[in-house]
Amino acid sequence: MKLEYLEVKKTAAKLKFRTKAFVDGKFVAARSGKTFATENPATGKALAEIAACDSPDVDRAVKAARKAFDSGVWSRQKPGDRKKVLLKFADLLEAHASELALLDTLEAGKPISDCATMDIPDTIHCIRWHAEATDKLYQHVSPTGPENLALVLREPVGVVGCVIPWNFPAQMAAWKIGPALAAGNSVVLKPAELTSLSAIRMAELAAEAGVPGGVFNVVPGLGETAGQAIGRHMDVDMVAFTGSTEVGRYFLKYAAESNLKRIILECGGKSPQVVFEDAADLDNVAKNAVGAAFWNMGENCSCGSRLIAHKKIKDELVAKVAALARTWRVGDPLDPRNRLGAMIEKPHLEKVLGYIEAGKAEGAKQVMGGKRILEKSGGYFVEVTLFDDVSNQMKIAREEIFGPVLSVIPFSTEAEAVALANDTNYGLAASLYTQDLNRAHRVARAIRAGTVSVNCFSEGDITTPFGGFKQSGFFGRDKSIWAHQQYTELKTIWMQLA
Ligand code: NAP
Ligand code: MG
């Protein structure tokens, strides 16, 4: 598909949606027969009715996953053979890349220019990377005495529940299922209720690639029903969760109250971008800062929502950020010229507007934006919004807004900058800008965050682990070999030699 408005619209109009659960290699309706509507946040119109799975459906999927796991059809398959299947899966994702990009654009209101050039290519790359790792990981022999042989092995955990958010639907699915499947587990995935379509299609393509029935199941449904049923299931060995800190806590509770399943959480953030007075090129800083704050409409866990700028360069930087932000067009996400699409749903739009009002009420200086726009479309669009002279105690500086709202906070000394950066319950990501190599190292080490990017805004790539300190996460990392390993259990085999 060419990234051209008319062609994108035409292709989108022809899409067919898969709307049922995918369990044991087959599409199935929810046992109750119930469905829920999914809508296009750029029009406010319903797109499809999706199977509303609940605890009996989760149970059916977990049974299929357990049966497949115990049979060894995937879990004990030769790693090189598992790799071949996963590489074919990646090829099929690539063959259907436009379709998958459009599903995420239609359901999540994300710009097609991002879905087609970032989300889906990253999704495919993630599956390929973990597939390639499958037959390159060696196991360990412990340094025992000659009378013993001790093997330290990594075995798949078993049945892994994955519960994911709506902001990067296909990519978040890939970050979980890539390493989980590559390590030999069976998966039961619950997509966010607002964005089920790409995950269901991915399961169908995985089956077409040769992933055996029961190994990759998708149970769409609501968090409180299907999500909770996964969290409390006695035969789920592990849950990998991405979402809000608030819901992440529930999974720890579910595990404690059920079978002590392993829990890994990737949660929210309030990431600082620290700009020192010696930053090399303020135009480049502004470009990165705008990307960090407004990419994906700010609906991004690593969103650089606090721009902590040295007093000497702050005004110049704010002017550059504002000028650049004005060029980030907001509108129909199917139009490739738009950099921002719609907020995910009306209640979320209202929440974001509420934060903007709180910023004004607390005395932050509004530089631009602040209003709902394009209301006639029926969609939930909001202007790119910039606040200057924000104090780190204000609500807009403390809480995750998950919208295109950037707060600029001034500082005078390095110690003050570090203190401001760390004065948050979160610790997912951070960036800093300076030409001083010593300072770059010092501050990167001092900031308590899972990923610190220097002289750019970045989450690294598939080779680097991604996850949070403090209340941004619990135990886990996505991406890289560390993600692969967390979907395994350590086993010791101790042998007495004659
Ligand atoms: P959310 O409300 O926490 O939902 C995440 C998932 O949990 C969804 O599938 C949701 O289902 C489910 N859920 C909700 N309530 C539940 C319950 N009581 N029991 C079990 N499951 C439940 O998060 P979101 O609004 O979808 O996404 C935004 C959040 O995700 C932000 O805080 C963002 O920072 C975070 N995020 C983090 C990362 C990271 O890597 N650290 C990446 C992306 C996003 P429903 O859809 O039905 O609510
Ligand atoms: Mg939610």
C-alpha cells in the first residue's frame, strides 16, 4: 500500500475483521455468546463486535495451552524447528503488514504513517529477532568437582498469560509473544478491549505459519473479566503485563491470592528530558523533545512529558519546540500527512482535557494548544499543548497524562536537574542533552530510570532491554535476550558420577 491518503482510505474500506477469540487453532465465539463493540476513535463510529470472553473462555484457552505445552509439540520441539516456524510467522506478518497497520490505525486512532513505518516493522523485527535467538542460546554446566555433573538449564515456564494495553496494539503483543513463544511456552493473550483486531489476526497468521493449535491463543474481553480470570487462574504459570501501574498492582494481588504465578509488569511513566546549558544544538534538542512528547499523541509509556531545561537556554528552547510542534498536524489518522491522530476514546480525551485545565488552574503558562478540535469528525482530537514555567509539584508534572501535553520545568544547577528528574514515582525512561562527556555519564547514572538516552530520545532497539525502575514496573524487561530469559525457569540437574 502506498502511503497516500486516497489509497489508504480505499484499502481501509475493504478490510475484513476477525472478531472471535482464537483458541486451540480455531476461531470461537465467547461461551456466553456475548460481544462488545470496538470503535474508531477518529470517527466515534463502531467498527465491529468482538467476542466478549470471560472466565469460561479463559479456562478453555488455558486448557488448550496446557495440553499443547504438556504434549511437547512446541515446548520440546527442536529449537531450530521452532525458529523456522516463527520466521515464517514473521514473513506472513510482513506479507500482511498494510492490513495490520490499518487495523491499529482504525482501532487505536494512531497515524498510519507511524503504524506502517514503525509499529508493524518493529513488530515483525521483534518476532524475527526472538526467533533467531531460539537456536543460539547455550545452557550451562556448573563448575562442580569431578564426582558430579551439574546442568543449569533454562526451561520454558509453561502457560503464559499476556495482558496488554491499547497504545501499540500489535507491537505490545509482539514484545510479549516473541520471547514467550521462542522460549517454548504456550500463550494466552488478552488484548486491550479497545484494540483487539490486530492481535486476533496475528494469532491466525501464526497458526498459518505452523504454530501448533493451543500454543498461541487470543481471548479478547474486558480487563475485569477476562484479564482478571487470567490473573487468578490456577494453571497459568506466569503473567506478562503492560499497562497502568494501577492495574499492574492487581496482578500482584491476583498472583498472591491464587498460585503465586510469576508476574512481570511494564507500567506507566513520567519521563524527564533534561537539557543542560551546553546542549550541542537546540534545533536538534527541540526535534527530539517534540518527538518524545507528541509521538503517538503522547499515549506512550516512555513519553518525555517533562522538559527540564536550564534557565539560560529555556526560553530559546521553548520557542523552538513551539515552532516545531505547530508543524505536527493533528487529524484523520488515515491521512499520512498527519503526525497525530485521535485520543483512544472519549473518556480518555476528557481526562486529557481535565489535566490541561488543571495546568491552567495551578498557574502554568500555556504556550500553545489546549483545546479539543475537529469535533465534527465525531473523533476525539486534541491540540498539541505546551506549558511553560511548570513546577514539578503541579499535577501535570506528577501524573501520567497520556496525551500530547508537554510541561517545561526550569532549573539552575546539575544537582537540581537530577533531583527534579528523580522526583517522581516513576522510572521508565529519561533523556539528557549535554556536550560534556563526564556530565553525560554522571547524570545518566544518577537518573533512576530503566532507559536513559543521551543527546537523543530513544527506547533503544530490539537488542536493548526496556522496562522500568520504581513504580514503572515490576521485575520485567521487554525486548532483548533478557526478555527471552524471563520466560524461562532455571532448573538444576545434579548427577552423581561413579
Ligand atoms: P490499563 O487500563 O492498565 O490496561 C492494561 C490491560 O489490563 C488491558 O488489557 C486491560 O483491559 C487490562 N485490565 C484492566 N483492568 C483490569 C483488571 N481489573 N484485571 C485484569 N486486567 C485488567 O492500561 P491501558 O489504559 O490499556 O494503557 C495505558 C497504560 O499502559 C499507561 O499507564 C502506559 O504507561 C502503560 N504502558 C506501559 C508500557 C511499558 O512498556 N512500560 C507500554 C505501553 C503502555 P481493558 O482493556 O478491558 O481495560
Ligand atoms: Mg483500560
